[in-house]
Amino acid sequence: METPELNQHRLTISKIRQAVTLIDPVFLQTPQFISKGLSDALNCELTVKIETLNPIKCFKGRGAEVLVSNVKNNQPIVCASAGNFGQAMAYACLKKGIDLTVFASTNANPYKIDRMQHFGAKVIIEGHDFDAAKILARAFAATHGLRFIEDGEVIETLQGAATIGLELMKLPSSLDTLLIPLGNGALFSGIARVFKELSPGTSLVAVQAKGAPAMLDSLRSKKYISHPTVATIADGIAVRLPVAQALIDLASLVDETQLVSDPSIIEAMKLIHHHLGLVVEPSAAVGVAAILAHPYKWKNLRVGTIICGANLTPEQTKDWILG
């Protein structure tokens, strides 16, 4: 697997700064602060970046806005999504009058499917999981001569997510460690690209669920590794077929990797709800789960994490957070 030097990375700081001008302000300048409650509970100084207080309740609006701003002649788009990227694309496409078709798996979160449809996407439910749906989406686009968009592969998804990193540069003191959820790679690659250049002393930790370790397995072994199934409640980062381009992007950016269990994710979701008053989805809680899993590792350090999504069904909220 190719490992490019940082100065050869396809995403530049100037492109990231340009992205800020292309994104709907509703997604920008999100809250970032030290949570005293979480810090005391976890024995570190924990800064949280809240990416859920927007119309789609997740960070992916940033990348979708950049991507859709570059679409010429309102060209129809096809993509696949576990739910959040599809919502982001639907929200951005609706404003520009672009037809969007999203493939989602038969096991996709019904709330996320409803929200994609609410924002005007045509949702086709096929495939037993996200990656199966993505294969079908790619074939559908090729058959009908449409543009297929892959989250984590198209550079705009990284470019938008990277604006989170620029905002984190405004913190009053630098972070010792930043724990970032890892799914298809756009969130990590975007933010990490900024930190490697502007805050190189910060250790960047990619966090994934134990039941869906394909991306981390590939990064650790430096070769492409896929798995036949995934088994985790963290649907937003449940990847079994890594995006090849994402592995190239990540190779020069990841300092450390960590896998977290579903029980630790649920505990983290409850802690976040208790101390921040937020109902967040499993993928958004993996950073806190990583600290819970190794409480002494982060003691007294300045740690940050991204609370990246909050799309849950009422049943999930009851079972995982309020139960």
C-alpha cells in the first residue's frame, strides 16, 4: 500500500481554506469546549467538538456542500449511504435542484432512511449491508450513465471535513491527542491533514468498532484487508470493504489506532448524554469509548474528540441511552 509523504497528500491547506467559503454557514463554527463533567469522569482534560446541531445532525453536510457546489449542469448523482452521508447529499442537492438517488441496505437505520427521503432523495433499499448497497449503487450508476459518488474517495468529502480541523486550531491551547472516528476515512483524513501541518505535536488516533475493523486492519498490515461481515451497533463506521483511496490518504496521517467494543460505546453514549445532554449515535461516541477502554493512558492529558452524529430511532435511544 502506497505511503505518500505529507507534502504529497492530495488535499492541500489552501483547498481546505477555500472549502469554508463553499459551505452553508449552518454547518460551520460548531461548538468546541472543555467538558468539565466528562473530564472529571475520564481523568483527562476533554475537549468535545459538537457536529450534531444542524439540519442533518451530523458532520457530513460540510463535505456534501463542497461537492455539490462543484456539480455542473445539475448532473444527477448516485451514492450509497448508511444514512448520514445520504442525508447530507440530499440536503445539499435539494437546495440546488439536483436529482439524487441513494442506495441503502435492508438493515439501514429507518430514521436515517426517512430523513434522506424527507430531503428529497430517491432511496433504493437493496443489499444486506452498506458495502453491498454501495456495489449495487455503483452498478446502477454505470448502467444509467450517472455519476457515482463514493464518500471517502471524492476529495470534496475530505475537504469539507477538514474545515473542522481549521476550527479546532482556534482552541486556546493545543491538544496532546485527538481521537477521531474512522469509517470511510473522510473525517479522519480531512481533520488529520490540518493537524499534521498546523499542530504536528498532536497525536492522532483512529478509532473503529471491534465488530468492523477492516480499515484499521488494512492500515496496520499495510495491505488491503476486507471482511465478509460486520457486527457492531456503530452503523456509521461499519465498513467491511475499505475505500482504497482512503487507505492511501490515511497512511501518512494516523499515529495510533484503537478498536472499541459495543458495550464500551453504549457506556460512552450514556456518559455523553449525562454530561452534555446530547443524544448521540454510536459512531459519535467511539472517541469517549476509547478513553473508557484505557483510562490510565489519557490521564491528565489534553484530549479532544469529535461528536459527529446524532441520528437514532426512538427505540435505539431508549435501548442504548435511556434504558
